[in-house]
Amino acid sequence: AHADGDGHGHEEGGHDEGGDEHGEEVVKLSDAQLTRAGVVIEPLTGGEIATHIMLPAEVGLNQDTVLHVTPRVPGIVSSVDGFLGHDVQRDDLLAVIESPELGEAKITFLQAIQEKMIADAELARQKTISDNTSKLLEVLREDPTPDELREKVADLRIGVNKGRLLSSYAQMKAGAANYAREKELNAKGLSTQADLLASQEMFNSAQAEYMGAFEDVDFSFRLMLQEAEQAAMIAASGVDNAERRLHLLGLSQEQVENIVSEPDVNVARYELRAPMSGQIVAKHITPGESVGTDASVYTIADISTVWLNISVYAQYASMIQMGHPVVVRVGDRVATGVVDYISAVVSESSRTIAARVVLDNSDGSWRPGEFVTVRVETDKAHADRIVPIEAIQSFEGHDVVFIQDDDGIEPVQVTTGRRNDVNVELLGNDVAIGTPIVVKNSFLIKAELGKGAAGHDH
């Protein structure tokens, strides 16, 4: 053995020109020399090999949390309160629109309320008349004297039917009394047969008049109550329909209830409010312009999450699956997620397949429209032997790793398997598990071997 100028030793061994040169493929360095050179030696172990592909992607809005705000009524914009980039809460005022259509709907609603009030009042009046008429008819069925009748029904408010019934009842009672007297007088021979017949005819006529009045009143008061109930129902339905119309035009229940007390100048006022919390990402509305119900004037998005829209090249399509982990790294920003959607259609323009990842964006660091490169993990499997990629060197036309034994550090030819950008799998049993291997700065060991080979070149 000999030492070169820098103190590094190479094992020569006795040999001639045609002898075995493998004895020279050993580097002897002290621990101090290895440390100064930054050479790291670790035992060979197993682990997981995760393979991945790098793909282009674009950060986009989470379309599941995007709402396009469209006015429910046409009109003229009188004021704008929501502006591009503003964060809004649900029900925040975005704009005010003066809408004749809404004004007409409010007026119809107020008219319906007025008609219902009138119908309800008439129904209440008819219920009172109905109750009192029922009591009057019940008293009449008891066949009271005219004086008893007047006393019992004095406080009952009925209207013209009360006078009609009392009058016909009194005439019937008077006719009955007169007929009874004539019958008595006729029996005593004090009255003629003609007088008796005349009194009987008067009684029969009065009785018929009373019975007709009784039946007419009994029927008519029920009919009038029924008509009042129907009118009240129709009026209530009119209010309900007018209120539904207002809800269709976008008014809340509270806003509908406030119409009765709001100033007349607000009759056409339509308040466009935020349907959800989020950020205004698009605005197409200015004061004084005419807006309709067929175009969005605001777009609001919840950007606490965003979509990572990945373009998958056709040759990688079979490698991407739902649930595959994805990492996106831009500067000091790092986010992770999983593939949750893969399109079944290839884009005609880009000839790529769309895949999607939902990213957490609660800190707002990812901006829709930003182009990034993502790493998609396509496979993960256990390997009995793995080493860092930099542990593999090409030596004398073969892949080798450098192992450390009692003689020093020497190369061992290996066969590699699966790999990623960090680790590579060693196949076969060329190197036993637990063998010390150079895992960092192995190129320095290769350089030392090169020096040794050059020094013995005759």
C-alpha cells in the first residue's frame, strides 16, 4: 500500500500487468476524512417507493361554491354597494334597482290586503247576524206571546228581517185571536157565518205570511253567511297569491311584511342582496343602467377552497386514479390534496384529460388563474432495499453502490428497479440488508477510485 499526496490511500496488492485489478477498487479513508468530505454512510434498509409524474395545472374557482347573482325583476339601477374584490356576507346589500314590475306587484298586494279586510269585516257582521237570527228563530219556535217575544229579542241585532218576522208573527197571533173570538160568538149565535169565514181567512193569510217569512229568513241568513265566508276565502287567497308573486320576485318574508308600513317612495325599490357569503369575483352593474332577469350582474365565490385543474397528457391517463395524492409547490407555498375527479372525455383542443383536486385555501394564498406544476403520486409499493438516487454511480459501465467493509470502501455492481426523484430500489441480493452504504457524496468515492486507476496506468 502507499499514500498519495493528499493522504488518501489505495489498496494496490501484488499484481502484474495481466493480474486481477479488483484489489485496486478499494478506497481507504479515515472517519475524519469522510466527515470533512461530507460523505455519509448508512446501513442499507427497505422502505416505500412512491412514483409520480409532473403535470401542468391551473388554480381555479371551486365551481361548487360559485353563485351568479341575477336580479329577479327588471329595472333601472339606482345605486351600487357591492364592488369587485369585496368580501360579503349572506344578505349584504349589493345594489338597489327601481322596478315598475315590483311596484305593481306591491300595489296588487296592498289592494288584496284591503279587500281581505273588507271581506273579513263583512264576514264578522254576517256571523253576528247569523247568531242573532238563529236565536230569534229558536224563540219563535217556542210560540211566545207578542209581548214575551219583544222582551226576549229586544237586544238581538238582526236588521230588516227582525222587523219582518216580528210584524208577521204579531199579525198571525192577532188573526188567531180574532178567529177564536168569532168561533165563540158564532157558537153562541152572536156572529154570522160570513164573519166567521172572514176571520178564518184573515188568520190563514197571516199564518201563511208568517211561515213564508220564517222559512225565507231561515234560508237567507244561512246563504248570506255562506257567501260571506266564500268572499273571505277568496280575499285571503288573493293576498296569498299576491304574496307568492312578491316572493317570486325575490322579496323575503320580512320584506313582504314591511310593505304595509314602508313609504310610498319605496314602492318600486328592489334590493339585490348577496345569496351567500364569499368574495365578489365579477361585477357587471353600474348606476343608471337597465338590467333584466336574463343576465348575471355579480359573481360571488367562496374562495376558502379552490380547484386545481390538472391537464393529464393522454399517455399518462391510465396512471392517474381517483384518490391519488397530489402535491403543488410554488416557492414557500405547499399544498396537498387528492384527485377527486377525472374526466372521461379528452379535450379536442389540448388533447389532454382534465383531473381535479380540491385545495384548502383558507389563507387565500392560492389565486384562481395561477398556473402551477403539480406532482401526482401514481404508485407506492414496499421495497426490501432502497437507497437515495445519489448513492448510485456509473462505474466501469455498470451501476454500482459503494459499500464499506473492513478493507475500506469499494464498489458493488447492482441492478436497479423502481425509482422516483428521491430513492431507487435495489433488486436481487447483491448487497445484504444492513450493509453500510455511501448514501451522500458517493461521487467523491468514485473520484478517488479514478485517481487510483490513473496512478497505475502503465
